[in-house]
Amino acid sequence: MPVYKDEIHKNFYVQFYYVDWQGQRRKKFKRGFKTSREAKAYEHNFLNKAAADNTMTFSNLCAYYLEDSKVRLKPTTQRNKEYLIKKWILPYFKDIEISKITPIMIRKWQNSIMNQDSYTPTYERVINAKLSAIFNYAVKYYGLRNNPVRISGPMGKKNAERLNFWTLDEFKNFVAKIDRKDQRPFYEAFMVLFYTGIRVGELLALTVSDLDFKAKTISITKNYARVDGKDLILSPKTPKSKRIVNIPDFLCSMLQDYIQKLYAPDLRLFFTLNKYSLNKRLKKTAAAAGVKAIRVHDLRHSHASLLIELGFSPLLISQRLGHEKVETTLQTYSHLYPNKADEVASRLNSLQSGKKPNQ
């Protein structure tokens, strides 16, 4: 259809008919384009979307996919999705028509990711799953015949072969290097993370009202994130993430003392911290303590490892960590359980021999 020039405003506009998703014929008018090329491109992209045309480019498909997901996801989830797509997927496929992207092209893309040898198998799986989700969206809403990612096969692994975590001794060596006067509230934050296993966002969202020193518990009801320079208080990651975590006496005493010294107790407990500052402090202190460097998130794995070593059940650990399913706990920490198999056999032998277990 033709592009029209607006002689009054000295720019271009388009005017055309299309059939919407309900099968109704509608008229579209759009003005304000600087060039006729921009106006034609707008019309082409609009009609592609309206007609579910699978000859659109992959970059246009991604734009529609992200636009659709924006109203359905938390800002943090949306931001992570956008970052992953723009960094690892768009550069390879952006100018190709979606109907011309073949399984062998997907396979070559997978190989290019795997050959970089700088990503974990679990992260490779996440990248691959995101590409597959985009093509599933095209199949469902834009008439694409099939998802080429499914045909090309998987990339990466669902669960990590090993997790980085600290033993109790390593953590004690670490916190011993933190000056409780000059480096507050880093000490308190790391102590809570290690001895509760809560997520970093959950820690940063805590307020005084979340602490019950009589019951010796912390209520996890929200999650903190910073997106586009704005502080956001969001709902927890999953429904099961809303939980009450029991804490030991020494953690109660530490937090009571910390709260008494807060000059703004109505704010978040750790409002001066963020993920970046926590990771930076952890890395610097770990080097000073002579322990291996891990991420702040790995303190959560360290807590789970400690509970497994103490003999607590996967169900209890799952509830404490706020996992949606106990299977998540078993899959994530399965590599930490093999030693328990020997312990089971040893205890059964003790029962048969008439000795008490652990005698």
C-alpha cells in the first residue's frame, strides 16, 4: 500500500486495512514518520504481526515475544530474559526469516556456544530453552510449522555436576576476617545468608516486622530488586517461597543487637547493601581469609550442604529453602547425598550385629 506525505507537518504517514485476531476488518492510521522507508517498514511489520506471517525476521519475532511477556512477568525476570536474548541469540539469527531457520542452523549455533567453553552446562541449557520458547511462541501464534530447536536436540545439562559452597569451617574463617564495627552490616548479612539459606533478594527485602524474636523466626514474604535505577519490592520467586524460617539463638541475639543500632528502623534492614556490594565484599574477604571464592548465592548452597551433613531430610530442606517441589532439592543437591548411602549400609549392619547405630 502507498505511503503518504503530510505537507503540513512535513513528514509521512500510512493508512491501510487489516484483519485483527478476531477476524474483524479494521483501519490503521499512523503518522509522524521522518522518511517513507520508515513508514513502509512500520506497515510491513504491523501487517506481519496482524496476519501471523511467518516470513517475518527473527528480530521482529523476538520483539513481539518480549512485548507479550512484559505484562506477564516480574520486571527482574523480564530484564534477564531480554539480556539473554540480546546477548546470545539475536546476533546469530536476527536478520533471518523465521521459516528459513533450520535445525542444522540451530545445531551450528549450539556448537558455537559450547565451543566457547566459558559457560556452565546448566547455563547453556537455559540459553537453549529460551530459543526454544521463542520458536514455540511462533508455532502457536504465527503459524510456524515446527520448532527447529526441538529437532536439533538439547544443549547443556539440567543440573550442575558440582556446586560451589563453603563448609562450616570455611565460612567461620571467612567471617572472622570481617570487622564487625567498620564493616557492618556485611557481617550480619553474611551470617543470615549462611545460617538460613534465604535468597539474596529475600534478605534485602527484610524489615523489622519480618523478625519474631519470641518465636525465633524470619518471615519471608517479599523479594527486593533494583531495575532501571528503581527499588522494587516484589512477591517472592514462587508461591512456596513464602515461608517462615526458624533461626538459632545466636542469630536472634545478633539481629536484636543490630536493630538497636539502626538509625532508621522503619527502612529495610539491609537498605545500604545490594547484590553487587555483597559479591564484591565476599570476594575481597575470601581472599583475605584464604578460602576459595564463591558467589553470594552460593551461601544458599552452603546452607543446604550443612543441613544435609547434619542429616536433615530433603523435605525439611526443601521447605526451608522455599523450593516449589522437593524434587528440586533432590536434583540440585543429589551429588551431596552419595556419602549417605554408605552411612545407611553401615547403620543396617549395626542393627544386624546387635550394636546400636554409630557405636
